[in-house]
Amino acid sequence: MHYLRVFILGLLGIVQLALPAAYAGITPEEGYSNSLSGKVVDKLTHTPLPGATVYLPDLRVGAAADAQGNYVIKNLPKGKYVVDVHYIGYAAYTELVVISGATNKDFVLTETLIEKNEIVITGANLATSVKKTPTPISVIRRDYLDDNISTNIIDAIAKVPGVTQLSTGPAISKPFIRGLGYNRVVVVGDGIRQEGQQWGDEHGIEIDDYNVSRIEVLKGPASLVYGSDALAGVVNIVPPAPLPLGQIKGNLEANYQTNNGLMAYHADIAGNSNGISWGAYITQKQAHDYQNKYDGYVFNSRFNNTNYGATLGINKQWGYSHLTFSSFNQHLGLVEGDRDSTGNFVKPVNIDGAAEEGPVTSSDHRSYSMTVPKQQINHQKIVWDNNLYLNNGGRLGLILGYQLNQRREYGDVLQPNTPGLYLYLQTFNYGAKYYLPEMNGWQTTVGVNGMQQTNKNKGEEFLIPAYDLFDIGAFAVTSKTFNKLTLSGGLRFDNRSINSKALFLGTDGKPATSGDSKFDAFKRNFSNVSGSVGLSYEASDHVVLKLNAARGFRAPNIAELSANGVHEGTIKYEYGNQQLKPEVSTQVDAGIDFNTQHLSLTASVFYNHINNFIFSRKLFNAAGTDSIPVHDNDEGFAAFQYQQTTANLYGGEIMLDIHPHPIDWLHFENTFSYVRATTANSSDSTKYLPNIPPARWLSELKGKFKKVGKSPLQNAYVGVQMDLNFAQNDVFTAYATETPTSGYTLFNAGLGSDFVNKKNKTLFSLHFAVNNITDVAYQSHLSRLKYAPVNEVTGRAGVFNVGRNYSVKLAIPINFK
């Protein structure tokens, strides 16, 4: 905490010095009287596109075109900035614009169903376009989230090439990128890394899936920008941008899904007056047990969420300052999968003060009330994001965040409201960046970021110790475009220190000054140098070639170092290993993008070599059977311990999107993802890394219609999708750590449209969808529930995934004059 206070005081000192510097010697004529204005029109008809958005992501300011297609953005600093122009039914367009004085720039958009990799992305350096960055990136916009069925934010992006999810039922999903997950993927929300005990199998992402404008998935080591843990990549969840000046808008949304009776409601409102922007939202979601063909209803797979948040910001001549608050609150059941001799699920019951097992009734399955074992998560977050324009053409960025993650697990039916495990995690995030003025075409950013973290145990059970963590990293990144070649790269130094506290338990199992040692005190310090270099070459108007090499690192997390206990929902007893070394990754990516008016092809391959790869494997005892711990009430759980090896991962993704002429409304997209992961110098049973997803082929045939005759339907679509998941037999079979998974094919479909009035104003949007049309009973290879107990009646191991599921969504936009 002392280091954090010193650092924050130093940052505030920089701000105090920078503010007068930002104004020094600047008159309105030479400083911030700069503006950007122009017109947005259709390329073929030259008709205006009212409502088209013109946005400068680096400055977090934009405007909407009026009825004549005109827009204007005032109070801008001089410089070069990427401008993102977006309009539904048209290809997103970006251009690097030089702003000096009253700058006029018209934009011409092309109607298309194929995104031509012109989406703006953000990172440590200035915003750019996908085709100019060498790192493989996928961008998911809000309309994609509306068109598809999902139950949480990671489930919503699990069909992106190279992205999968490790799930524990419909409420809990963790992102995996190219076969790597847990603390190897950094999730960013509101500009800071999300911290909520990511090491746990059944710990999801505490971000509301309705408060999203787009999601950016960076594939490959991103330690250069985010430090430790971004070994596999980054999922950047971007909230809605501030509205243009003079606007007040709101949205009402509702979603119902038949399989688990999911009901979701969302409302938001935002406005911008004289540079003061504000917004607020609330989401409520609840679901009972889901069902499938083999298991029927899966007992205790229910959940409910209540999330809300608000933002307040100011954009003025000197820059911007935005304050954001969010609260994510979730209750969910934990599926254990125990059944009786008839194959029916059983539940814990309290009979005369004794814990017994009882039958599960049909009314139990359709109940929205929680029962043990269950989990409660409360995650509050405050973020203060600032950007100051300096008189030398540079900018200073400062971001501070505070997160409080409270995770309670309840497992005792005799005390259903007393948490056994109660983890209390506080995280202070900080970051400062200096965007240097452009020098001979070089765009350079230097900065420092990190976090200070404290974890406490407030429950009666103890899986990880109380600890303090301090993390700091300094970096420099730069890029330059030489005609058609863009070169980018940088270096970073990181240091992470962990101070773990000792814990002794008395004869009553409660903390004491002496007794049985549950956790030993220890201190570990991890340092590393990361770097990357890459290039993107526009070989022609249609072809872009990319090559990138990066070195990333990940310090062992607290569970890997010191876990000692059962974690409900994981169905295992976990042991840490204090001797673990940090993982170091070296990855090379190569890719090609080919785009024409009617065809888009994107292909990328990668090779990733990881030293000291950390994984959990089952332990055997001297008799050659499962090692069963006998601590307290932990009997019956197989023991797992974290170990290390050398790992090699390779594979790639390919996407082919066809928009045939003259059938301009037809859209045929195919994606294929593959990753193979092996360990060095291992036997057959330990040859492959655990938790590696199988190959996957997604094929979608979709029709999109900007206007359906003279009807009120606009931006309509109808489509069918095949989701083919191949068998995964390359598994870590040693000690029965992992089991093979059969392949399966799912068929999905959807349709929807905006409904407009005679003035083309959207009244509401309606979306219908169905997943798993044929009601296939399947188990995803990365589903934790496949390791639940065997059904003695059928002989099938574990619990199966969600069966057929229908969904209907309604969205009503509200515009206030």
C-alpha cells in the first residue's frame, strides 16, 4: 500500500504540472479552436446517411450525422487521429485524419455485408485499424451479440475463431484463446484489467453482457501492454462511448430463453450536454435449471444476476475526464451431479438437524431460488480515466481503478446462509501513459502500469492464503507507416512481488496463533523483460500480409503457489507448489487478409513455445489409486497438484466469407480453428497439455436485407449455422487427469429485424433464435461438468451441456429531444 500511495501522489503531481503546461501560451486560434466537420454519404447514390457516427477513439469524442448527413466535432487538439465512421448495413470505415484548424472531411460509405477489417482497435499506442496491426485480432460488435443466444459475456464470444470457453454450467464461462486460459488471458473492462480470482475453474467474468458496445479479442502474447498474465491474449470489453453533443438516448431490452426459463431485462439512458456526458444502466437476469436429452433437468444449474452502473464525464478543450462505477452481483448454484440408484439427481436436505440426501422434484428444477451448494459474487468497480492535451502536441493519459471482489461459497445445508469459503479481494489499478508528439512519422507511447492487491479470508474454510501483491511495469511502444508497410514494436520490464501470510488452525478448525499449519508464510518476487516486433504490409488494395513475434510472461498465481483445499464445483482437492517458476512464452504469428467486394479471406498460423508451463494433474498414492485427502470434510475428492513442463502449441484459424454477386443479400461464412499442444520429453499419457479444445468448423448461411419491400422491416436477417466440433483424443490421460471427448455437430438458426416508421425511425428490434435444433446430447471438451459422477443407471460419466434452446429478444430505443 505504501508504494501505491507514493505512486498515486506522484501521478497527481504530474497532472498538476501538466495542466498549466497544457494551457501555457495557447490562444484559442492556435490551440483548441480546431474542429472536424463534413458530410457522410452513400458511395453509389451520394444520398446522406443520417445517424452515421463519426468517432475519434483516442479522444473519446464523436458526432452523429444530421438529416442532411452533416456532422461537426469541436474543441479538438491539433494532430493526426484515426476517425471511425460507422453506419448499420455499411462497411465500417477508418481513416487517419490530420486535424489543424477548421478541418473539413467528407466520408463515403459502401453498402456491404462483409466487414473489411476497417474496425478501429485500441491498445497502449494510438488507435489504428485492424489491417495496420500485426497482431491477430477479432472484433465483435453489438449487433452480433444481439443476433446470437448467450447466457454470459464470454459465452457471447465463444464462436470467434481461436476462442473457446471453459464452462461450469451456463452461468460460468472463462475465455480460452488458442488453447490457453485462466490467468493466461487478461480481461479488460472500462480500461482496466478485471480482477476477480481468475485462477478458479468456476470463477466467471464479472462484467455485464448488456453494457457493451464491442469486444476486441487480441490473440497472442500481450504482456508488452498488460504485463503478467496476458500470455495468451486479451479480451477487451469496451463499454458504450459517450453520446454526441446534445443527445439523450435510452434503451429497453428483454430476453427470454426456453431451456432454462431465462428472463433478462435491461434499461439504460445516456446524454451529453455542453461536453458533460452521463449514463446509467441496470440489468436483471434469472434462470432455473437447464435441461438436455440425457440428464433431463440438471439440478442446481440455476442463477440470477442484478447488475448496475453509471458514468459521468467531461470533454473540454483541455481533454477529458471520465468516472465510471459498476456493480456486478450474482447468485448461482454449483452443480455436483450426485444421483441416486435410479439415476435421478439428489439434493442435500436438513432432517432433524442432520445433513441427508433427498430426491429432487420437478418443482425443484423449475425453481429460481438458490440452494446449497451455491455461490454469491459481488464485484464493485470504480474507474477514473483522464486524458490531457499538451501544448507540444503530446497527450498524457492517467487511469486509476479500485475493485472489490467478494466471493462467498455456501455448502452446508445445516447452515445454508453461512459462507464456508469467503474470499475478500481488493485491487487498486493504476496506469500512466505519455503519447509523444509525432516525430518523423513515428508514433510512440511510454508508460507505467500495474496493481496493488490484497486478499483476505473471511469464511470458515480456507483454499488460498491471505496475501499482498504489488505489480509494476514500465513500457515503450512505437509504430510507423512507410507507405504500405507498418512497423510496430516495443519493450517492457515487469516486477511482481507476492507476500503470502501463514495460517494455523486450532483443534476447532478456526484460525489460531499455533496448531496445524494450513498455509506457510512465504515471499516470492518475479521479474521479466517482454517485447514484440511486427509488421503489416499492404501488398495491394486487396491483400495485407502480417508477421509478428512476441515474448510474454506470467507469474504463478496464488492458487498455483499455495492452494490447499477443496473448491466447490471443481470436484477436486487442490495442492499448490511454492517452487513454481514464471512461465515465459515466445510466439510467432503470420497471417494474410484478402478482401474484395464479394469475398473476404483471413488466415493466420502461430507457434508458441512456453517454458515452465504450469498445469494441474491428479496425484496417485502408493497403492496406485486416487490420492484421497482426509482433511476435515474433504473425503472423496481426488487430489491434484500444480506442476511444470515445457509446452509447444501451434495451429491457426481461417475465415472465408462469400458475398456472391448478383445475390447481394446472401452471406456465406466459414471459419476453422485448430490448436495442438504437446509437452517436451513426455510419455504417451503425458504428451498433450490438458484443457486443449478440439478443432472446430463453423459454417453459416445468412441473408441480410436492408429493406424488405414496402414493409416496416429494415436491417432484417435470417440464417442457419452448423457448429461442428471434432473429437478430442489428444488428452493428458496420466493419472486419469483428463478424458477424451467425442465430436458433435450442432445446428442453430436465427432471424430478426428492425421495425421502423414512415420516417425510417426505429420503433423496436425483434430477434428470434434457436440453438441445438436437433437437441443433440453432447459434452464440450472444456466443460467442467463432464467430470461429475457417473450415472449408474446409464453408465454415462458426467453431466451434458444445454439441449435445444429457443430465444426471443426485444429491444426498444428511446430518443429524447
